[in-house]
Amino acid sequence: MIPAAVPSPTVAVWHLGPVPVRAYALCIVVGIVLGVIIAERRWRARGGREDFVLDVAVWAVPLGVVGARLYHVITSPQAYFGEGGDPVRALYVWEGGLGIWGAIAGGALGAWIACRRAGYRFLPLADAMAPGLLVAQAAGRWGNWFNNELYGRATDVPWALTVHRWDESAGRAVLDAQGNPEVLGTFHPTFLYESLWCLLVAAVIVLTDRRWSLRHGQAFFAYVALYCLGRSYFEALRIDDANHLLGLRVNQWVAGAVFLIALIAFVWSRRVNSGRPEALERVDSSQSSPATSPDDDLANQSGGPTVTARADRPSPDRDPRPDARES
């Protein structure tokens, strides 16, 4: 039998002695682990150094969190700098409030720094990481489910989400006089919609990449464009407090602008790089650290070339057969 509504947790924080364990943080950690595993497999399939994705994560994860929090605080400043706001709470990342646009920007900056230090080109790495980023976002969205937050309009569809009145400071549902969690109603589970959309887009990118050999940032640009397409719809469903501009939520405007930029970049990259082999890495001794040099150390030590590129293969326009480099 189909349940009348999807249940929501009533507790999102557990205490191990004095240490709080927050479900929101756990979902983010699970997403990061899954994203790194997927990106590492795709990077190795392209001939990249096995442990490089972990090096990237050291830079990308912290800068991604900082960027996500900065975006949230800048676009929703009232709770921190408005009347009755508390600026110190801007540092309380564990309470929620991470903007995906800031996460992408900060994470991309961290990945670029790691590539710069190691001598790798950024776009091939971004292509390898794109599906893993989507899976990470899909997992992270379940933190909103635990926190009973960011839901959509009221509805009575069979998959509607039961939402409780929430005590953010305690990390649990508010209890009534009888000790039962107070229920606000049933709403669209926008966290679930976005999570499923991310998984669908990840599958589309992997299959498309196998069939037509996306290159030079195309998988990454496709990720950004398709995510924005879905996010603009999910954003329109949400009823949480948000700043508006000309009748639309700020995040809808951002999603639209980023979608157009990513779409133009995808088309431009396809035209410019059609038929060209993808250079995976390029080591410049004047900019790269010897300790982080790529795999082909013997060639470099023996005076061999310092440019490693994936073997040339026919253009997908001439040979439509699937590429077997995906794992």
C-alpha cells in the first residue's frame, strides 16, 4: 500500500557524550566520499594520477564549504545582519544554510589551485568530477530531510512530505503537551525532487560521455546547465523565506544566468574542440611542484617529454562507436 505521506525524522542531532552528531553534516560527508570515489575512478580511466583527486579534495572541499556559506549569508543577510540578527551565527555552518552556487564556485577555485600546483589542465579534471559532484549533491540534499527544511508548497499527493514544527537550536521537532511531535502539514518534498534530478543528470552525462566522448569541459558544462534547469523549477516550488527580485527568488535568477553561461560554454567548446584529442595534463616546471608531478616520472627523469596526452582517437563525428574508457 502507498503511504498517505512520506514521513520526516523528528530528531536530527544525536549526542555522543558532549559531542553532537548532526545528520546534516553526515549527509554532506557521505556525499563527499561518494563524489571522490566516482571522480577518482573516472580520472584514472582517463590516465590521471591515482591519488590526485584526493589532493584536489583537500583544496576543493574547504573552499567549497566557505563559498557555499558566503553565498548563503550574502543572499540571505537578514538573519545575521538585519534587525535582531546575530552576525556570529554566520559561522554556524552546522545549522544549515549552504548555497550550491557558492559551493561550485569555491570548489572550482580549489580544484583549479590543485591543478595549477600539479600541472594538470583544469577542464579534463572538471569533466571527470562532474557526475561525482551530482551524486554528492544528491546525498547532501537528504540533510534537508532530516532538518525538516526547504520543502515546497502544501500538497496531498501520495508522495507528499510530512513536516514537523522544528526547533533549530535543539535539532529536533517541537513537542506538544502530550509529548508528540507537532505536524505543520504535508508539502512537496523538494529535497527528494532535487536529489533524484541530480542522479538522473549524472547518469545522462556518463552515458552521453561514453557515446559521444565529451571533452574540454563539456561534461562539466552539461552538469552545470542541466542542474540549473532542474533547480529553477524546484526553487519555484519552495515556500521558505527568500529574497526576491522582480517577483522571482534570487536563486531563480542565478540559476537562469548560470544556465545560459554554461549552455554557451558547452556549445562553444564543442565547436572549437571538435575532432581534437584531449590533452589530459601538461607539466610546466616553472609553475608545478616536483613533489606533485604526474605519473610519467620515468619519462620526465630521463629527459622525456613533459606533456602527457590521451592517445588520439577518431572524431566522434566520424566514428560514433562508444568509448570504453569509462569504468
